[in-house]
Amino acid sequence: MRAAEPRRWPVAPTLAALAALLGLGMVIAALAGPLSVAPVTLWQGFWEGRDAPGYLVVRDLRLPRILMAALVGAALASTGAALQGLFRNPLADPGLIGISAGAALGAVAVIVLGGGALGHQALPVAAFAGALVTTFLMWRIASRGGETRVALLLLAGIAIGAIAMALTGVLTFLADDNELRTLTFWAMGSLAHSRWSDVVLVAPWLLAGIVLMPLLARPLNGLMLGEQAALHLGHAVPRAKRAVMVLGAVSVGAAVAAAGQISFVGLVAPHLVRLLIGVDHRWLIPGAAVLGAVLTVFADTLARTLVAPAELPIGLVMALLGGPFFLVLLLRRNGV
């Protein structure tokens, strides 16, 4: 078995640098946009409560969007890191194993079939349900005699994800013009409609994965040696598997409901953090969460400033930036 690579950078300074980069990105996101806001305006509004137009834009429009971007990115990245540890596959992420596709199917069904008439919470509830149903089906297919086979779980997720995408395509075919415009923009990811009410609605579900996933670091470290070795080390492997899948379903369902489908965050962020500080999940999962938040905040800032006053979908920006960057990393790692 290949030995784990040593840590390349010290953990604490690296995590502190990532946190500082997140803070910088959030400040830049608050100031940048079609209406530029001077730092002094933001400072005075924050400390003195002035109702300057620039500060009102930041407080009521940009700040909830920035917080949503950070939470969504952190949830997707921490879930991706945990899934990669569970499957012992650095290419595993919520999109690959079908959780994102299941959540998207639930949300699209609400948009096309008129479930929005049930109220503001219909979309996130449907996304949660889609992610949970997908996870349950994967689990049932891969479980036999009280044992869950990880390889079969991965393959089942890919197959169920393909089915969910096909059903989403059918619903898209049935959609009218207004629904198609909503679906097209939402399917590529967007935080344009994030408000404080949306943050309050989905933040507890996103935080569940961000906060609780690192608690599974030790069994995930044990799984790096194989399931039998992890069991011999005293880890509750079946319980850890269930916890990772359920937390992943909840987090991804909330993220898809809040921002649509955003690719590459759950894949790139864990991979970069693994290169920086190693494979120990005690630091990898929180580090990936912070870097995922950084990437999503910066991508959303670019999405709403590059073609202002129009706006690009954040999923499109993330794919255009993350795809080539990830290919370069893979080529350099293999000496090409």
C-alpha cells in the first residue's frame, strides 16, 4: 500500500492564511459591483449606522449573498473531502455520486410542476428530499447483510445520478418559456436572489455538514487503511459511513436549493488542501471548507462584475476557472 504523503506546509499557519484570504475576499465582494462602494462608506455604515445608499446596498443585497456563497462553498467542499475519504477516491464529489443530481431533480420538479404554490420553502424542501432519496437508494443497493460495499455505493450513485439527470431533462422538455429561463439560469448556479430570509432558511442545514463532518475525521483516517483495518482500530465504520452520506445529502440538498448546481468546488478544494497540508482529515475537512468558501466567494464576485450590469452564472465561472486549473494540477502531478 502506498504510504501517505507527508505534510507540505504547517497546518496552523496554512489554515490561518486561508481564513485571512476568506476575509479579504468577503471585503472585496462587499465593495465591488455595478455600484462601487468606498471602504470608508462601509466602515462608517458598520460602526455609525449611517443609511448611505452604498452601505444599504451592501447590507441588504451583497452581505446576504456573500454569506450564502461562503456557506455553500464550505458545505460542498467539506462534503467533497469526506466523500473522497469514504470512497478512498480523490475524484469523488457530490456531483459524481448523484447527490447533486437528485437534489436538482427535486428542485426542478417544484419549478416545472407548480410546487412553488406551496410556499417559499417548497424549493429547498424538494431539494433536500431529492438528495435524501438519492442517498437512500444508493445505500439500499450497496448494502447486503448489514455490510455496505463502498465500490458498489459509488457505482450506484453514478447510475442513479444519470437517471436523475435524465428525469430532469424530461421535466425541462415539459417546461414553458418562463420556467425554461428560470431553469437555465438556476441549473448553471446563481446567488443573485439570495436574501437574508434565504440565509436564515438554509444556513442551519449547510452548517450541519460544515460543523459535524470534521467529527468523522478519525474513522475517515482509519478507512484510508481499508475497512478491516479501520474496524480493528476500533472505529465504528458502518456508523461513520451512514453519517457521511446523510450529512452530505443534507448539505448538498441545501446548497443546490440555495444556489443551483455549482461544479468543481467539492473536487478542487479538497485536492488543493490535500496538496498543501496532507491527508489527515482532522485538518483536511476544515481546510477544504475554508478554501471552498474562498473559491465560491471570489467566483461569485467575478460572476457579478465581469459583465456588469449583467451577470454570469456562478457555476459557469467556477467551471471555466476550476476545470483548466484542475487539469494543470493533474498534469504537473504526473510530470507532464
